[in-house]
Amino acid sequence: MKRLVFLRHISIIALLSFSVLSCTKDISSIGLGLVEPVDLLTMGYTDTVKIVAYTIPDDSMYTHNLSVNNGYYIQIGSMYDPIFGKTTSNLYSQLYLTQSRTRFGTYPVFDSAFLYLPYYNAYGDTLTNMTFRVYNLTEDIVDSLTSYSYNKLSYDPEPIGQITFQPRPTDSSYYQGKKQAPMLRIPINSKFGNTILRISDTSVLNSNANFVKVFKGICIIAEPQNTPGKGSICTFRMPSDYFKLQMHYHNPGDTVKTYNFAISYSTSRFQNYDHNGYAEAVPMLRQQLAGDTSLGQQYLFAQGLAGTKIKIRFPYLAKWFDSEKIVINDAQLILGNSSVSTVFPRPSGLVLRGIGENGSTSPVSIVDENEGSSYFDGRYDAATNSYRFRITRYVQQMLTGKVRDNGFHLLVPSSTINGARLVLNGTSSPQSDLKLYLRYTRLK
């Protein structure tokens, strides 16, 4: 109600100035450049635009060597959200040699090894015990075929390493006698070491192209979380000197030596994201995913990691002003937050994208986003417990036929690496429903 009162008391003078300064291109396209300001007749307002919105499955994602804002990330973990159900993320990756013409000696003996994964953050309950297991792959990683979020590869069922732990993404680690950056250190057993040290064909150790033909890589599999409200998805980031599998070995009569295997920019890797078909999700979410779009009137659900997104349409808006010329002075899409969980918190911002002709999410920003983030917005407002997008130019272009109104997709930002989720009030929610607020001017 406060938001509505605020909108209804915006100065007409300010709105007229806004229309002249920020909508010049749209206004000119329908002839306002030939109209004197005194000929502007009336300022109109409405918040009753018909909106259809509902939850749909997100598209599968290409998760090969994920990079966001010049950073490379991997996600591993499992969580059981009481609303969204189970989500598990696993990694499949090659290992690379870090020296050309690698040699381990005549009679090498394995001593120990550790896989180091530097933390970036964690989403969910970090007080829950989690178990990660590491396996040798038995199937090649082929980028064009196996690098999507739904793919899995076969692996040797006997693990080469495992750890049960509580994530500590902000706590320093202590090993080798000194303080280290926050990281997860997984012990690797002799099965891995003996596999590597018994490679007798030296040509395999001469190049990574030869090495990955014999040693196909590893996968890190999170044990699924089965307790509602528990578990988390851990995100690890490269570059880092610590991101490696480090092996210690010796030859008889010689000192212990160290060799590092790399998981880096150039190693092929991909993520598998599994939401278990949302089998454990609340009925309203499951029913919307099954096609009951009417339930979007109550609540809407979005989740990252190839989970769910929200489709939004204004089915009658394009024809609403057919009989008169209209200048849109301000168009604000307001979305009321219904997420209250501190364990699985709402994202700090959202992404709004147009829908392409084939129904997929457009990679291209809508026109208002080009005005800058402070104008377009999309950030969470704690004072109103809501998100806002300003789509003034888009609505004007839709009315003048410059864009096709296929609707919008609302998504969790950086959803390829972000496991966050969101529950919004629907289009007819009594709490704070989804609305489009419009202020417009009728022209002579």
C-alpha cells in the first residue's frame, strides 16, 4: 500500500520531464516531436494490467568450463530445500600433467595425495555434515556431447578418495605447518597413485593429449542429502595455485618427491545438476511444472542450476491503446518476495530477459537494461520486501509494434553457478501480488 501511495503522488511535472528526457526515441517514433508540450492532454495511471505468470522448468545448461565475470567456478554438493526438494551438483573433470615429458623414476612408490579445492562460497546449511567421493572416470569427456547440465559419465565404482565434513568457506586452513586460504582438502588413496605410477608407456606422460586417453579424469560426487532443511552447494573458484591434485611419492633410496596434477582453465570439465525431477518439492511447485499455470496466481518459484524460472506475460497490453496515441511515462514491474528462509535465502537481485520466438530465454538484454542497472533495477528492496524492474521503453516499443511481445523470463542471476532459490507472491496473492504500474500521457 505504501508503494501504491508513493506512485500515486509522483509529481506530474517530474513525470513530464522524465518522458521528455528518457523516452525521446519512443516519443519521436509516434510524432511527439511535432507536438507542443501544451498539447499534452491528460496523465493516466493504472495498476490493473492483466498479468499471466507461472513457473516452468529452466533450459538445460551448457556447463563446460563455467566462467562468470572472468572467474571459473565449480559447484559440488547436495541440499534438501523444504520447498524445492533435493538438488545435487557433481563435477566431471580431466586432470592435466604440469610438466612436459613427466617421469616418476624406475621404481616409484606412492606415499600420499590430496585434492585441493579452494572455496568461493556455499549456499544452504553449512552446519550439515556432507560427504564427497572422488572416482576415476571410465568414459571420455567429449565437450560437444557431454558438457550439459543433464549429462553424466560412467566411473569406476571404487572411490579413490572421500571426505565427510562441514563446509567452511570463510575459515582458513592449516596444513604443511602454516595458515592457508579457505579450502577443502580431500585425501586420495593409493588406487589413484598406483594407477598413475604404473603407466609404463612413457609416451603417455609426454603430453596431456596422450595422458587423457589413458587416464580419462575424475568425478567428484556428493552424497545426496535426505533430510529436509539440510545440506548445501559449495562453490570453488579458479584461478588458484591451490586448485590441484598433489601426489607425493619416492623411489627406493631417494627422497620424497611431489607432483601436481592440474584442474585448470584448459582441462575439460562440466557440471551435472540434478533436481530429482522436483519429486520432493511442494505440490504447488510440482503442479505448475506439470502444466497447471493457474497456480501462478498464488506463488511463483525460481531456482538456479538449471532448475526453474518464471514466465510473465501481459496478454492484452499490446492492444489496450489501439484507439489512441499513448506515451508511457513510467512502467514498473513489482514482484513481492515471499521467501523467508535464512538457510536458503533469496538472491540479492534477479534477471529479466525477453522470450525468443522458439520459447527459449533470449540472451539479449531488453531495451531498458541498456539504461544502466540503477535505472533498470532488479535488486531486492528490504524496505518493501520486493524486487522492481523499470520497463518503460519496452512497453512503449511494444505499443508501437517495435518489439514482439513474447513475454519475459524471470531468473536467478548467474544461474549456471548459483544455487539460490526464490518464492514470489503470484498475480492474485493477497499479500503483495505481482503488478505492472503504468503512468502514461494521452496525445492529441
